[in-house]
Amino acid sequence: MDTPAAAPKIRFRDTQIEMAHGAGGKASRRLIEGLFAPILFGSSQEPLGDAALLSINGTRLAITADSFVVSPLSFPGGSIGELAVNGTVNDLAVSGARAETLVVTYVLEAGLPTEILEREVRAMGRAARAAGVTIAGGDTKVVEHGKADRMYITTAGVGSLIPGVQCSTRSARPGDVVLLSGPIGDHGITILLARGELDLEADLCSDTRPVLPLVEALAREAAQGLRWMRDPTRGGVATALNEFARDCDLSVFLEEDKVPVRETVRGACELLGLDPLHIANEGQFLAVVAPEYADRALEALRRAPGGQGARIIGEVREQPACTVVAATPYGGNRIVDMLVGDPLPRIC
Amino acid sequence: MKYVDEFREPELIARTSEEIRRLADPGRHYRFMEVCGGHTHAIYRFGLKDLLPPNIELVHGPGCPVCVLPMGRIDDGLSMAASGDVIFTAFGDMMRVPGTSGSPLEHKARGADIRIVYSPADALKLAKANPDRQVMFFAIGFETTAPSTALTLMRAKAEGVRNFSVFSNHVTIIPAIRAILDSPDMRLDAFIGPGHVSTVIGCRPYEWIARQEGKPIVVSGFEPLDVLQSTAMLLAQLQRGEAKVENQYRRVVPWEGNRAALKAMAEVFTLRSYFEWRGMGFISQSALALNDAYADWDAERRFKVPGIRVTDPKAAQCGEVLKGVLKPAQCKLFGNECTPERPIGALMVSSEGSCAAYYQYEHRKSPLVSIPA
């Protein structure tokens, strides 16, 4: 019989939970790697992805879960219900899986108008149909007024693997190219403006959408060259690429002027001192592709509906390891670090 | 983006960078201080150091208001928030600045009512919306932000909003520059003058730097082309053997400053006889307090403030970095005990702090972290 394992060593030393631990940046990573992983996931050395891949009686599946606490509940281009479906569908898609079914949990604050709940449930129904996924069941809890902010939604999803796709940061090599599916920062800036705390207005919508059709288009043309995918949600492109660089012990070299950013997002970021690379997205994804597949992959994305904005934004290099470097358009270089702190809380 | 893209035009930037190389004497080492933290941020953010020849050294100055605030003042502000009926308001920059018992953000996580506002007017709005609570605004900044604090106080007085108060930590730039020039370990050739402060005070207050100290100063904008052009203007002055005040940021900075803003400041503030600056000690007549006419809105008079002086952690060399004597990476704590995530000094917190800018944009570019002095 096995001897009982020693209690795993915890490296998370923060004495209390703060908003930054949920912001998707460095503090989140520390919490997951320092507390959750050692206790819950044991000694697995697999880099942490957006979904877990399982094999049940020989059938390979992907599974993931995501919670949504966005404030305000609805905003230009979407609402919490739509995010809750698309977010989980996208986590599965960038893990190389097609979402098959979701289960959903609602935490509701007493006093929430039924009208709002119904609106969000309908939004979920529409989003599920659009993404081609069923909702198989769920659970509802209600807490006292003042103990939650209107409603929180958690969705968990199971997906079947897209044939031919086998992503792993271990397969990344210097020379691989980095693809981005379209303009960044729309979601985060939309939410920031929708809160009405700033006297700023802009004609801008959240980019929330399922990225599955784009991932499938990419897989059809370049599955064998696909090394890694990620949807850059909280923490933005900068955080996603830093995690990639760390997991594969390589460097990512970005060309700043190749990263697509809408004028309105760029303007808002300039005014507020934010970096678009740190702003959340809900309908874009990053892919790292072997160089010989780069042109085909980009072509496939651009031909797919909603993929016209796709660009090659950089490449994988050997040095400086575990680091993202951006070439500014002026001939200088800068480091692109992960998000520190939490400039925009509760964006999803 | 208008007024931005013109100043980020790669070809013009390349040309200015060449001009700098032409003007710089290869046999000479230049030390230019950019006074303002906004410039420090721009220099790292746009990778401008890569565009300068190696014999031009940019020395980061004290113009980051969050960075020069001594820890005791943060503790004083937070002590007001400890009482349950006070709403503590401040700019986002302040939120992660460590006090002795944690940052405002940590106090917020423990239950204190601490809120980010984007302007003092928002804090006043909050006071009007919460008439049964006290709303305190933690005011911080050089002459750049002092006028908006002043105007808000004038409005609070005019409208009789009694539950609003201001904890003034406003400081003035000229005494800080004087303290740096008086510092014996400081060898500087010229200054890149602060842009935003100068929109308020204008360019005249710098004339003594040129006349008495013999150092050229160019008031500069914050875009890549601005900073490079200002550098070229400084080199041209040095080449001609001149020392004068020049205004590169003419599209924003009037030579005489902004009279209306200065008037509002004069209406509300009085000079403190001295004020403590982190790392630089007490500097006389370097900070603003509310004057007697605004005593009723002065948080320091309304609340009991402990006023304790807190010494910085011994190993932290914030003072040396603030004065430009050390580069961020030369501090013993840089990147080890002190990171943007777990800052020990405010220089590692504010986006205008040289340590944060250096850490975020620069320090892992090459495997060599330490820079020779």
C-alpha cells in the first residue's frame, strides 16, 4: 500500500486575497501555482492551460470551467450571459476542442429583478445556439441582498478534441510565428467606459464572440504546425504571451506596430495611461505556428468570417528566455511584462 | 491620433536621433536629468535610450509625486480611513503605495472604505451623494494637479459642502531641483524640464538654473520626438557654450504659465515652511497646505493625524535613486525584495517611478542586470 503523501508545500505567502489575485496577471498566477496547484493537482508538471485534457474509457475530452462577475451586467456589444457561454466555449476552442455541452450555475442576489435574469438567460440561450453548444443543466443559489452584486454566472463545459490539433508549449521552437486573430482591447475598454465613471465616450463594442469557427479554420489548414493557442482575456496579450514564454523557456519578439489596435482603444489607453497589450479581450485568440505553416495559417484565418483582422505580430526567439520583448516603431526595444495589479477590476 | 502620431513619426525620430549623434562630442560624457517621472516613463516605454549614443546618460529626477511622499504621510492618510464614517478617496496611483501597515488597497481588502477617483471633482461629487459620511481626498501632485484641487475646494466652499475635506500632499518642483543642484554628489550637465508642471508655472521659474547654475534646461513634451528634440536642443546649447531656458513644448506650455490656475492655487494654498521628501529629507518651502480661509476643509485639522515619521527600510536606496545618484538596478533590493508586485518603495509602484519603469520595460532586455556606475 502507498504511504500517505506528505502535505504539499505551499508557496503562496500573501496574507489575504485582493482584487489583483483575480485579475489574471502575476498575482493570479502566484495563487494558482502556489496554492491551488500543489494541493489540488498534485505533482503534475503539465503547464496550466485554459482547459484540462482527459481520457475517459479511451475517449479523449477537454473540460473547463469559468466564472463571470462582470460589472455592469450589460454593456455595448454583449452582457454577462453571452460572456458566460462564449468564455467557456473559447477556453475549450484554444485548447483544441469543440464545446459540446455546458452546465451553468447562477448565484443571484435577493432583489434581482426577474426581468434582468430573464434577459441574461435568453442571452445565454442565443449565445449557445450561435456557438453550436447545448446547455445540459445547472444549479441556482440565492444569497441575501448586499452579499453579492446582482448575479454571478459559472459555466463548465466539455468538448471533443478537434482532429489533428495537438498543442503543447514544449513543441515551440525559435522561428515560430505568433498570430493574432484581430484588434485588441475592445472588451476591456468597452467595460471601463460602460461603467460611466469616466467622462469619456467612444463608439466601441465588446468583441465577445465564439472563436471556435476561426480555430477550426486554422486547424483545417495548419493543424500540424499549430504549437499553442490562448484567448488573451484578463491580463491581455501581454500576460498570455508571457505565460507562453515562461512555459517554453523561450522569448517572444513582438513588433509593436503590427499589433492591431482600433483608434478608439488606442486613444482611451493614451488618455488613461494603459497599455493595449494589457487590456482584456473576449473574442480574439493568439496562435503560435511553425514558420512553414505561417502563410497558410494567416490565409485561413483571414478567409474565415470575422478573421479579416488577423495579423502576424511577432516570432519566437531563443533569448532573452521567458521574456516578451517588443520592438517599438522607432528602432528601440522594450520589455512587455505581465499585468501587475488590477487596473480594471471585474471585466468578465 | 492627432497631436500624438505626428510626434511618433518613425522617420522624423530617426532623423532627430542622427542629429543627436552629430551634435554629441564623442570625447565627452553627458549627464542630463529628466526631472519629470512622465519623461522617465516615456523614455523606457518607447525604448528611447536605444536611440541615444552611449555617452549620453539620462538621470532620472524626483518628479514623481507618489515616489517622493514619505511613508508617514500615507500612514496619516490611512489613519483617517480607519474611522468607519470616512470615505478615503485618491487617484489610482496611490492605491498600491505601501504604508507601514499595508497599502490603501490592502486596507480596502480589510474593509476600509477606500475608493479610486479620477479627479478631485469626483470626490466632491461623492461627498454630495453621501451627506452623512465624511469624504476625504488624498491630494497629491506637483503644480500640475494642485489647481484642480484648488478649484474643487473653491467649489466645496461656495456650495457649503461640509463633509468634504482635502489631505494636501501637494509639492512644488523648484525647491526639489534646487536641492538636487545643492547635493554634493550630483554632477549634471543639463535638464530636460518638466512639461506638465510648466503648463501651470510657465518657463520663467527655471531661469535661475540657466543664469546662476549655468545649466541649460529645455521644457519638453512627452512623445518620443519631443524627448529626442529636447535632447538635441540641450546638446546644441552645450556645443555653443550657452545656458538658457528653452521651450520645446510650445504647443502646450505658455512661457508665462497659466494665470487662472496660479490664481486658484494662491486662493486656497499657503506654502508650508518645510516638508519632508522621501529620500531627500526636509526641504524648506517645498509643499502646499490649505490656508486659513480653507481650514474647515483641511483634513489635517479636521481629523486627528498621528504625524509619525517613518524611516524607510534601511536596505532600500530610494533616496539615492530619486536624486539620480543610483540607477534603479543598482539598488540592492531591485528586482529581488522589491518588485512592482511587492514594492518596498513607491518608486516601484507609480508608473512614473523610475524603478517601476525600469523593471517593466528594461531590466530583462539583456542578461546583464547591474549597470556600472
